[in-house]
Amino acid sequence: MPTPIEDPNKEAFLERVRTALGRANPILHTPDHPSLKATTLRQEEKVRTIQAKVIARRAQVVSRLSETATEASWSVHRASGPEQAAAIVADIAEHARAKNVIRSAEDIFKRVDIDASLRRKGVSPSVLAAGRSRRRSDLKRMAFGADLGITGVSYAIAETASCVVTPRKGVARMASLAPPVLVLLIDEEQVLETLDDFFAITRLQYQQNRGRSPNYYNFISGPSRTADIEQTLTIGVHGPGEVHMVLIAN
Amino acid sequence: MAEVKTRQFKSASAKAIRDPQIQRALGAPFAHFTEGRADIIAADFGDESWEAMRDQAAAIKSHTIERLDYYLDLAEKMVRRNGGHVHFADDADHANRIVVEIAKRNNVKTVIKSKSMVSEEMGINDRLESEGMEPVETDLGEYIIQLAKETPFHIIAPAVHKSKEQVSALFEKWIKSTPTDDIEKLCGIARDVLREKFAEADMGISGANFVVAETGTVVLVTNEGNGRMTTSAPRVHVAIAGMEKLLPALEDVALFLRLLPRSATGQRITSYNTFVSGPRAGSDEDGPEEFHLIFVDNGRMRLLKDEVMREALQCIRCGACLNHCPVYRKVGGHAYGWVYSGPIGAVITPVMTDAKEAKDLPYASTLCGACRDVCPVKIDLPRLLLHLRHRSVEGGESERSSTWAERLLMRRWHNAMKTRQALEGSSRLGRLLQRPISRKGYIKKLPAPIVSGWTKSRDFPALADRPFRVRWREDLDQQAGG
């Protein structure tokens, strides 16, 4: 993709900012701000410490996620392994009386065989991704027609009960957004403790893959909600109103 | 730009105070905000750590504002490297022209919008309509006020002044729905209408809660899911950001994501946070092919130029100062006459629009300091209000320079405070003079033409029958005797 051109108004605009600040010249060196200055080497060290911490405290971190998620109106399911996880997903679908189930195409489904467990309940999920028989332009309509969506996550964050969902090939944005019921599959290894952990790791990825990091990701931290009418909480406005986390131990 | 009606502050306030629905809405429902905020801060952090977080956030924001040219340049370079377009707009009209140009080039018919206060400044919806396009607000509150043709009543709860009956009537009128007073049903009606719009829209316009300079990332903080729809469903995504919205580094986001939702709605985090750094990759399944970020000045440069007022650019638009302001909680959001209300509105509106027109706003405060105490980035709002009052008097913008009667009264006051005898004598005289006009401890109307302005919009406290110094002495005597 070619780099878009610079706005011709940019220099004049920045000049006005400088004048307003009473400064004659541009700042040429990276300002002294700790979170901006850390080199790749320092950041790698930081991330290693985080990873060691998360491994050492795995059990506490996962149970903290389970607590914050319950407080934030997630339904939390603990699975002892992939087979149980697949069975849990099928039960959720049955309970929600879901007929049109969509899922993403990603590695976790190679281990968690939800296609088989759902088929046993008489439901066959469709993969929301462009392919031989499906055009990209059909994905939106298909997602809006679904009543249950299932995807994996990049991380989950215990502090805020946030699941980080990163769209890419095989993982459509709409899969975790359009259906009224959402199921996210989380490996316990993917659980981080704090927001700081997540941003430190993500920053390192930016540093390591300059220009090749994903341009889009979301935190999903509970059901879609609004209190815009009379400050009365209502669940499930534009996004899923019913959200499930399936935490898979290994 | 959105119409400026700041001159009508007094009459609009008086009208809001007489409106029973507005007074109801400003009462109990706001406890959700104030109590929710206090509870979650107490549960998660406690006062001491919260205070330290506010200090840190204020320091980061002030660092960024002082180097705004550097961070704007860095953000611009990163967004372009990610494949996005960046624009710099001098004022509302300029920003509108940029949006219209992008829309026309892409042959856009329907535009879906998620909440953006800067787009309210621009009046972008009117502009898009006049160009033959259909702009649709998709945040439920914004959708309601778009149908009502109003401006936001509150920074984060734009339709908080509407009753469910009023919302039902609006839906009945504009989308022919069956009347209902069931709030869940009303949400369902809006959801169905807006689903259609999400499916057909060609362009999405969002705001930006933060823009991370080092990665060129727009961060959106939402609850309904419309922000994700706006940035996922259409072919083109345009994010509009006030030029002050920058944060230096990705790791700074954690702190601000802890401060903003707790201050705004009393939530630990909102349901969704969306991070957009550019258009979708070619291999992605869906998402906009084109991404634009517009940085808007529209009067912010004037805030930046004033070394005192610059602090107001730290604002992250959480609305906590509105929720805790005794003036906002009586007069509501529309009285302020433009886009922003409450203490932050009273501070930035006179500078961003016309100081003469908005001369009443800096006086719409009791200076109680509640706004400063709850501000997540520690903006000293009372100090800024005083600075504006000072500027307004010095610059002759105010009609409030003193009258001869006030000057005379102040000289008397000065003399009366000089000695104890003078004070006691004057207060005896004062109690005698106020007898015909004071009722239940208040004077509703001071005699014209002397200082009648003082009681035009508030009651004046009368001198107490028994002054404090007398009660003090008597109580001491009693204690000594008992």
C-alpha cells in the first residue's frame, strides 16, 4: 500500500501551534517521556518480566479474571480441556436456541472442535470468512443474520475483564459484533493480569514489526449496554447482549 | 459551525429551572453518575492512589500539550505509515469541507456516526444534509437528540433530559413506531432502525477519545457497540479529533482507561474500546478500505496561546465536572448555549467562540471547587473561571464593572471592617434597615436602583438577628455558668 501524501496545511498548522506555545523551532529529539523512550531492548526485558509474573501467578490471575468478568455481566465457563470447551459451546448454543451460528477461522478451532459438538445438537456453524464459495461483500449480511457468534481472542485482561479481539484473515470484525449472543474461547495462557501488561506487550510488537502491526483491535469487556434513556441500564443495543467466556485449562 | 446562543444564558437558565421534566432529569438520575463514581474509586483504588493517578495524568497531558507540535507531527507520520490519511483543519468550516470532499469522492449516500463532540462543534450533520447525504447518529442518546433537532444536554449523556414518554413520541413521529413507555422496547426500536443503517452506510464518522502519537492509534471508548459498527461496517472511516487529544505512548493509555470510565459513568471499563491505526489490511475479511484522521483547531489555538487557559486542553471530556456542579444541576446543558456545558463549557466556550457573547458563562459558577476535586486530569476550573472574569472586566467585555452605588457600598464596607466598634455599629444599622425587606433570613429584592442587580437572579442572605459574635459570647457564658 503506498503511503498517503502529506496534507499541504500541515506545516502551517504546526507552525501556529509552535507560535501559540511561544517556541521558535521544532523539537528535534524524542521528548523525555519514559513510556516513549524505552528502546526495543528495554521493552523486551520488561515483557519478559511480565511473562514470568503471569506464569508464576497463573492460577490467581485466571481466578481474578473470572471474578471481574462475573461482575461485568459475563457468563464465565471453566473448561478442563478442549473437549469440555467444545461441549460447553454446544450447550450455550442449545440454551440460546441458536440456529444460525457463525464462527471465525483460527487455530483454536483446530483443538476445540465446536463443529462436531454443535452438529451433535443439530446445528452446523458457518465460517464467517471469504472463500471459494463466499464473497467478502456477503459477510455483512450473513453476520447480521446470525444469532450466535464464536471467536478466539488474542489476550484476556483480568483487571478489567477485557477480551482483546484482533480481526485478520479468517477473523471478521463482524463475527464478534453483529450476533446477539457471543462466545469467546480463551486459553488460560492468554490471560494477562493488568492493562499495563497488555500495552507493554503490544508496544513491543509495534517496535518489532514496524508498520506490520494490526491496524485494528477491540477490547470486549462485557455486553453491549446503554443508559441513554432516563439513566436506566439496558443490555444489548448494537452489539451482543449475552456474552460468554470459555476459559480453557490445558 | 454549530449555532452559538451563549448570550441567552440567563433566560435559558430561567426557563430550564421552571421546566419540571428537566428538573426531574437533573435530580435523582444523576446519582448514578456521582455515587457510581465514588463507589468504584473507593472499591478499586482508594483516595490516595486515585490522587496519585490524577497527578500522573495531569503531568502526561501537560507534557503533551507543551509539545503538541511534536506529537501531532509524530501521530501524522505514523498514521500515514499505517496507510491512513491525516488532515489538519483550521476551523469548523474547513473540517466540514474535508469531510464532504472525502464523502463525494467516495460517492457516499448514507453516513453513520458514533459520538463525537468536535463534530457537534462543526455542525457536520447539517452540512452533510445540505450536500444531499443522510447522516445518522448511532449512539442512542445522540440519535434521540438528532430526531429532536437539539444539541447534547450532557457531554456523555446527550439525551439525559428526555423522559421515556418524550423519546417514544419522537420515535412515533419520525420512525412511525408504536408508542411505549418500556425503555427496553424503545432501545429495541432504535436498534432495528439503526441496524438497517449499519448495513447500508458507505461512510462512518467517529470521534477520538485519545490519539496515541507513537503508533498513530485512535482510541474509542464506547458502551453500545455503535462505535465498533461505525469503524467496521462502511467502506470509509473518518475519525475527527480535537488537536489536543494526543497521548505520547501506547503505555500511557492504561492510566487514561482507568480514569475516564470511572469518572464518567462509574464503570471499571466501558464495554468496548476500539483501537484504529489505519485502514484494513488487504487480507482482512472486513473493515474500511480508507481511513482518515482529521485534527481540528476551531478555537483551540486560542486556548493554547493563553498560558493560563492552556490547562483546559488537558480535558478528556468525562463529564464529571457537570455531574458535580450545583449550577449545571439546576440549569442543565442547553442554557450554556453551545456544545459544551457545565464548568468545562463555561471555561472553553468563551475562548473558543466569542467572549463578548459568552460573557455570562464564567459567572455561572459558585466557585465551590467540586469540579476541580473530581476532574481526572486536575484542571483547576475555578481558577480558570476567575481568570476569564478578570479578563472580561479588564478587557471591558463585561457590563459588570461596578456602579456608583456599588462603589459607595464597598467604601462603607471597607470602613465598617476597620474597627470592632464600626462593625458592630454598622451591623446594628444594617439590621434596622433590612427589616422591611428581609423574609426568613433572605432578601429577595434589594432596593432599586442602588444594587438591585444583586438580587435579579438570586436571593441575598440577610444579616442574622443575633450575630455570631453575640451567640459565641453567650454560649461561652452559659458553659462557664453551667
